[in-house]
Amino acid sequence: MKMNRRESIAVIAAASAVVAASPLDGLVGYASPASAPRVKVGTKIELDRTGRLSFAYPTAAQPAEAVQLADGRIVAYSRICTHMGCPVDYRPKEQSFVCPCHQSRFSARAKGRVLDGPAPRRLPEIALEVDARGDIYAVGISAPPFGAAETVRAVEAIYREVAP
Amino acid sequence: MKRSALFPALIAAAGKDDTREYATSCRFCNVGCGYRVLVGRHLKPQSPDLPVVTLPDGKFVELVPDAACPVNQGDYSVRGAFLSESLYTGGGPTSDRLLHPMVRVKDRLVRASWDDALDLVGTRLKGYLERYGPESLGLYHADWFGGENAYAYMKLAKMLGIKNYDISGRLCAASGAAGLMRSLGNGTHPWALEDIEHAETIVLAGANASASLSAAYDRVFARAQSGGAKLIVVDVRRTLPARNAGRYGMFLEIRPGTDVALYNAIGNVLIAEGLVDRAFVDAHTADFDTYRAFVAQRYTPERAAQITGLTAEQIRQAARTIGRSKATLFLSGKGLEHQAHGVDMICSFINLALVTGNMGKPGGSYSPLGGHQGSIVNPPLFAGQLGDVTIPNRTIFQMYDQIERGTQKALLLASVQQIVNFPDADRFRSILSGKLEFLVVTDIYPNDVTALADVVFPAASWGETPFTSTNTERRVRFYEAFAPVPGEARPDWVVPAELGKRMGYAKEFGWKDAEQIFDEMKTGQPFAGLTYARMRASKSTNYQMPVPTAHSEGTVRLYTDGRFPTPDGRAKIWALEYLPQPEPPSRDYPFTLVTGRANDNWQSGYIFSRTPQLVARLPRNYVRINPGDAHRLGVQDGKTVRVRTRRGSIDIVAHVTDNVPPGVIFTLWGYPDSLTNVLTINVRDPISQTPCYKACAASVERV
Ligand code: SF4
Ligand code: FES
């Protein structure tokens, strides 16, 4: 399934609305596509073969994963659990990410929604683009991955480089 | 990385000017996670991992789980995650806080001054006392809302000779406390959370602890996951801990209410296979021989298998795992307490700890996990922590009977909802609204009882006024005040203190603040060695009771010397028969209805219903039903069904899942605006008087 630029912006806009409704208005601009890095995730062929692709986003230190759902959709999420930062694992049967530390579960089908456990917020969803050659790119994220202050600062530094 | 690791960056960002740090604990469950609080004008929203709330005085406040607190070590649950959002901000979801006293004029509550409202209550109570005596008055309050507040009410009861006096633990922890009292001689929890890391086997009975005592369960899970301990879970439902036990130990899927038979049979096997700690039994327990003969004769694994639905082999295996461990930790939840014979269940479970010598040693202990944190002073049923404030109390249920008969005229309620929490709820609503002459309510939000009240006082709450409570390991929790008090609200203790003054006890109730109450009430108590200054200095770590002197560092676990506070110094082993459920399923009501709690909602949802993030996760109550049963009845997942019992019915969304076994349905005990307790049965444990919320007969039909 191909997601064009407009669709990926729609994903981000919807996610930003969620952020804006919280007392964290200052972060809305964080996910702005104009400043988000564009990172190659892999290829459609690889994904078809393995069902998932590991990458890092928005910085090289922040693990993420793209997966193909049963209905064919390709989605990607930060792998950093929003509870206390352990790396979550994808369970293809349940189509959810599960944290090995305190067993938070996040839906891969429903925008990273918390299904169970102590995690206080969704797993940030990463907007993808698939180009004509079948290359998959990460182009934005719905909210900062878990990690707060230092993450925000690190990410802002990258954005300053990337943004015109 | 811990959420709390972000704190230093935040402090740096906050600037040095007016930023202040406080210590507090979570306001919810009996784990009592420690938190750090930052309040200041210059804190800026940093990230979604550190929510910032703006207080009415324009300051920002942030709460972060305390990595230095031995209870949670930086961990927290989703309930604690939104603590700061539960504060009064002057707008938003908490804006319906009660801000000033109100008195009823005809059918309406109208605003009144504190003095007028207190004068009115004082005059009415005096009138009842003179005409009908103290029998005509009753008090009932929360037990989680702080020892200082509880003490003020207890003192008022004592001064006025009021015997109609009860606390909300009646609906909650009373069976656990009574069971501990009968077996060990004291209702206090004897264990330490660190026992989790010393145990080789952890038995979790009737406790969906991942949902209700999450940060403690995280430690249990970590211990099991690392291979340090086997996890045995006894439950009716296939909860998350049950599934974990399937992987890291064993899950005993038991029929509702049959626990006594199981524990007796485990006792039978332990004795038959020589797995008892004979030295401990001989030196420190009483009545073992009676127990041995009783379980040998009456509770073979084969007979227990028939009662419980388990196999004899499962029972033998569980006994061997327990008996061969160097240290076994026995923990129980509401599944053993909210029962018609909850105290028996608790005592039969404690028996296993006693015969295996698992009491007072690292990793070897028993405790009920509890619901809310407890008051550090309590009336007699929760005995052992009494000091000089003793009141022969009648239960809230006896009070309702008196109100119905007309002998009790007035009731003072403090920080306790009523109708939503009571079994056979409709009956209590009609007694309160029809038969009671004078109802006084102190609380923080409008609720089902303020609606019926003659006088309402607005209370200051968590974060707004200091108070102390205790968690499951007897660790004192000190809640500092760091936020402004909304409107004219005042701490709960002010109401009994001001009433006491108006009724002739000006000297006795002359306290200026909560600290003065603390200093008065600690005499002879297990926290006598503490002061507000000492607790403040200890941050959220605080001390485990007893802390008898100013030099004591507290007490990690009780009964390390094997001496128990019973007349002969020995713990008692009880020979107890399994008794069937009070209302077994029938042709018309073929299901057993089990109620319980959810991870996202705390108790009756008082705070939850004002936390949009949590409501979004659990937008409505549900009834869980097994796929086989659902199929037979034509019930579909997500569709509304009618659940009916002999007392009433509610319409509720069906959740079809094999989380419940065939023949059992499950619904949330206290989801706001969904009166599950219209269904439950008003049958109570004969000793603790705690209601049997966990089992009654019900039917399910499509609507
Ligand atoms: S586990 Fe209990 S005490 Fe800890 S944050 Fe959650 S509700 Fe609060
Ligand atoms: S870090 Fe993932 S659930 Fe705690």
C-alpha cells in the first residue's frame, strides 16, 4: 500500500490534534513534517519477506519498527515504551507491541493506543512514505518518543540541521 | 530509563527562583508509590512524559515517580501517571469541586458560611443528643484520607459517646484485617515489599494485582520473569497474573468461592509429604494437631478437586512447590475478602504460611494486598493500632438498620460515597433518602450523597492539606501540601473539630493544624517516633511502622522472633470447613456474577471520571462473558445485554472473552454511573461484616 505525501501529513495532523488537546501545546510543532527528518526504513520487498523492518527514528538512538498488518497496511511505531522506556516487541498474531518490562500493550492497528498496562500514552506513530521504487521512508512522528527532556533537545538539534 | 531520570534536567530548566520541591505519595492504591513534586512559576512543559498542570495561583506543578523511594523505585501505574491532572486548577475536568459550604433550604442546597453551617449542624446534633441520646447519631468516614482526619472523628465520637461509628474499610479491608487478627493476633500487615525479591515462590490468591496494585505486581512479575521465584496464581478469571503464572509457575483456575477447600487440601499434602516446618510449628503456633487431623480426614486432594474444579494432581503440585521453597510469600486480594466467608478464606490461607514457617522471614510472609492506603489510626476492628482512642463501634450496616427503624436520626459522612459502593445499592438509597432525618456530608465533589444531604462541607484534599496514611508494608506515607486549597474548602478534620468546640469541648479540639493533631495522636502508637519534620526530611521513603522512638529507623517486617501478639504468644492454625456460596446459580440465574477492579479506574471512579485520558481508555463499564456462553445466548461482543439478579438489573455492554470461564460473568465493581451494586447481594461475612461482592447468581439476556 502506498501512502503519498498528503496522506502522511493527514496522519501527522490527526496525531497533532491529540497532542494539542493535552496540556502540551508547546509540542505541536514537534511533529511538523517540514522539520521532520526523512529516514530510509527499507524496501517493500524486504518487508514482504520478513513482515517487519527495524530502523531508528527520529534520531539514530531511537529504535522504531515498521510492520505490515493483516489487512496489508504498513505502519510504523517508536519502539520505546512510553511507560519507562523499555524496547517493546511486536506480536504479529495480536498485531500489538508488548513491553517486556511491565507488560504494557499497544495496538499496531489503532494508532499505538494503549490496550493494557501502565503506559500513560500511545506509542508514537511514525508516518511513512513508499515511493515508486518500493522504498519506504519515515517522514514524521505523531509525538516525541519516550525520553522527554534530553530527547527533545537532541531531536531539536537535528531538526535545526534538517530544517531549511 | 526511568521517568524520574528526567527530573534533574527539569529542575535545571525550571530556574532557581521560586521553584520548590516537595515529597508525596500517590493518592490511590495501597502500594503507595513515592513521588517528587516540583512547584514553581517557571516550569515549562517539557515533554509528554512530564505532564505539567497550572494551578489556580498561576504556578506550574509536575509530579514524577521517585526513583529513590524503595516502594516503587521510579515505577508507577497508569492511575498514578495522571496524578497531577487530579489537582484543582480552577477550570477543566476538576472544576466541579465543592468550594463552599451549603445548607438545604426546602429542596435546594444554598451557599452558606462555614460558621452558619457549623452552627446549624451543632444545634441539630445537640438537639438529638438531648432528646434521644448518642444512639441517635452516627459517623462514617473514609479510612484512606489520613490519620489526622480519622483521629478528629474518633475523638468526636469518644467525647459525645457515639457508638455508631465505622470506616470505609468495612467494604474493603475488614476481612483481611480480621483474618490477620484471628490468626496472628493483630490486624496489621506483617510483610515488606522487599520480601518479593527474597521469595522463591509467590502465591497470589484472588488478586488481579497487575490491575489493582500495579507497581507491587511489577516487582512480582520481574521476580518471576528472572527465574527467581515460581508464581502460583489462584483465581476464577484468566487475568494477566494468571497468564503470567501459566508461564512462570502455575495457574490454579478455581471455582468461585471454593478457596477454603483448596488451601485445606494443600495443607493436607504438605503434612502428608513431610513438607511442614516442624520446628516453627512447635515453637510458634497453636492447634496444629487439630488442623492435621481435620485436613487429613476431610480435605484430601481428591475431595478438594471435586469442590474447586482443579485436579488432585494440580493441588499436589502446588503444595510441593510451596513446601520445597526456602521462602514462600502468600499474598491475597479482594477475591478472598469480598466473600460471604472471607475471614475463613484468609485464615485458611494464612494456615499455609504458618505450617511452612513462612512468617517474619525474608521472602516468607503473608499479607492481604489491600485497596486504598489505610489510616494510621483506626477504630477497633482494625485493632492493634489503637492507642487510647477506643470506640465500641457499630457497623455502617447496623446504622442503616437503625435508620430504617427510626432510632438513628443523623449521619455524618466524610469522603465516602455510599450508594454506588453498597451491595443491593437501591435499598440503601431509599433508606438514606426516605428514613434519615439529618445527613451531613463532607467531600470534594458533588456525588450521590451530597445530593441527599442537609448540609455539605467542602473538603481540602490530597496535595492541598498535609496528612499521613500507611501502605501495605506499614510504610508511613506523608502527603505534603503543595497546591492552594480550592475556594473555602478546609481539611476534613476541621468539621469534627469545630463541631466538638460547639458541643462543649473547646479545649479538646483546639488544634491549629494537622501537625498538632499528629503530635497528639501519636502517643502510644506505632508511629510515636515520627514528627512532620522527620517525615519531611525522609522524603517519600519515610519509615515502616513500628517506629517507636525518635531514634528508631522503623521495622522492615513483623514477627521476626516468632512471637505473636496473642495471649499465648503463638499464631493460631484454624480448622475451617469450606462453606458454599450464599446464592448458588439456579435455572433462572445460571451465572455466577463476579465483580472487581480495572487497571485504569480507581474504585468508584471519583478521580478517574475527571481524568479524560483514563476515561478514554475505559469509556464504559462492561460485562465479560465466555464465548461459549455468549454463543448459546446469542450475545455479541460490543452489544448491550441486560444483567439481572434477584435484586435488580442493569444494561451493559458485553465483552465476549475467554478471560472468564464458562458460567462466570465479570463486571466492574465501581464504574461511575454504572450501578453494578444494584446487582450484588447484601450478604456479609459474619465476622468482618464485609459484603460478598464477589459472587451472586445472575442471568444475561439480549436487549
Ligand atoms: S501502583 Fe498504586 S500507588 Fe503506585 S502509582 Fe499506581 S495507583 Fe498509585
Ligand atoms: S517500560 Fe514498558 S511497561 Fe514499563
